[in-house]
Amino acid sequence: MKKFLYLSLLLVGCLVYACTKDKTLTKLATVAFPSTLTASTNAVALNKANDTTSVVTFSWPAVTYPVKASVTYTLQIDVPADTVGTAAWGNATNLTIGKDALSKSYKGKDLNALAISKGLATGAAGTLVFRVRAYQDQYAFSKPVTLAITPYAPAPTIPVLYIPGNYQGWSPGSAPVAAALKPKIYEAYVYMPTADNYYFKFTSSPDWDHINYGDAGGGSITEDGAAGGLVSPGPGYIQVSINLNTKKWSAVPTNAWSIIGDATPGGWGGDTQLTYDPVKQVWSVTCDMISTGSFKFRANNEWVIDFGVTKEGKLAYADSPVFGYDGSLDNITVPSNGNYTITLDLHDPTNYKYTLKKN
């Protein structure tokens, strides 16, 4: 009986000790940021020129938690009025930076999109507030910093259609696109290598679940998804177009691109031919050029499809069977006499462009 009583008392003592010890082990220690969040600048004026460059970098120290494990950091962004009061930071944009990451840089276009999404007016200075949230088994917040931002109005998004076809495996998701440089008139250049056929369609989305335009006969299109494909005249570099206003489409081979003008070796009487690189998707030529003359790009050695430049220097159609004639454009010039590599890039219909590289 004494032995039983002794064992019972020993068991109760162990249970009491264990509970007391467990309570000590599960006590949560409070953590905090050791110092504040910093920004590389306190004001940013955004424009197209700094779209692809870093305009501000946020940095913060590591937060130490009792357990040695990864810490996840999130950058929170809000307008000043939403960072105070009982609902403070409730409308914040939360950007997860990652585990143990201690900085975040913004390119101009990304910060511009963020500023506009938070309601800042374009063309005027506004303010956003930034702070960092750390998390492991509990949250810790940095002191906030403010940044004055002047966003700009981005160019409107150009509508596109997708161009799947036999030449690329009938895959809308990986197909080139045609862009509407005028309302509901879409155009693009598509490289179709030699194949067993040259059928293609236009789709409104990168899939087959929405509208797809097929052949209605007589150069017309139909939205009947069961209709046959449109067909290119053959392989090569094809200008394709679709006009949703008139319900017409076209496919024109442009297997010769050249430069012509008194800045070029052939003058205005002879084309200097460019060569196509299907890997880089550009046309190019290396030749001697004269700065006192000028030139244009044209297709098929004819004045049917040709490019000049706008007053801002952007490549644009002077003649086009799809978009018509524009007499306001200038010819292209080189800055000085010499040997140049000239490149024509038409693979992105939202941004036709050229380059001049002096050798």
C-alpha cells in the first residue's frame, strides 16, 4: 500500500512538472524590425524614357525571430489616407518579395502601373506610403516611408488577334498576333516556312474557346468556328490582314524587302536588298550610306508597301494596301557617311521599328 501511494505521488509530481515546463517552452517572444525601411529616393517623376530602368529601390534589415528559419517579407503599398485609423492598411496592395529577401527595386513602367492602380492622377505629383511586413510565426512591421510619384498616362493598349495555322501547329497560345493600328483593322507579318499547306485563322483569344475567323469565300471572313481556314498564297514572309468593318481578309507575300533612296548604294533607281533571319525575325543589310540623302524601306521592289518615319522618328507606313497612304511622313536618314548595318524589325505589329548601326 505504501509503495502504491509513493508511485501515485511520483506520477502526479511528474505531470505537474511537465505541464509547468511545457508552458515555459510555448511562450511567444515578441519580435520587431531593428531599424526602419529605406528608399533610394523620396521622389520619382515617371515617363516613357525610364520605363525599363530602376527608379527606386527599397531596402530593409533582416528581422530576427526566436526560431532560426526563413522569414517571408511582403511590401505593402497604400495611399496616405488609408494608412491611419482603425482600418489602417486594410486597402493596401501586398507584394510578396520572398523568403529572406531584403530589397525590392521598381522599374519605371511597374511603378507607373502601381501608382495608377492606387488612384494617383497622371501628370501630377502624388504620394504613396510603403512599409514591409515580416512573417515567420508572427507579423512584424517596419516603419513606413513615403514616396512622391508623378505618373504618366501610358499609351493605350493596341487590340490584337492571334494567328494560329498549320505553319506553327495550330496553337493559338503560341501564335503570332495581328494588331489593330486602325479601329478593327488588324495586320501583321507572319513567316511561314515551306509546308504541306498554308492554312491559318484569326482568333480573338489565345485559345479555341472564343471567336475564330475562317473563310467565307470571296475574300470574306466568317465567325463560324466550323468554317475552313484562310490560306496564304505560299510560303515565305506574309503580310496578313483582317478588316472586321468590311469582313474582308488578305495575305500578301513580301519575300523581298529593300532600302531605296539617294542615301543608299542604288539611289532612287535601284533597290538594295535585305536578308531575312528567321531566328532573330529581322531583315538586315550592311552597306555604305550617305548622310546627305535619304531612304525608305519597301516590299517587293514596289511602291505598294513602304515605310517612312513620323516626326518623332517612329517607323510608319507611307503606303499600305491595308491602311492606305500617309503623305505626312519623312524619309529616313543616317547621321554621317559610312558603312552601316541596317535592320528592319516587323515581328511585333504593335511596334514596327528599325535600327542603324555604324560599323
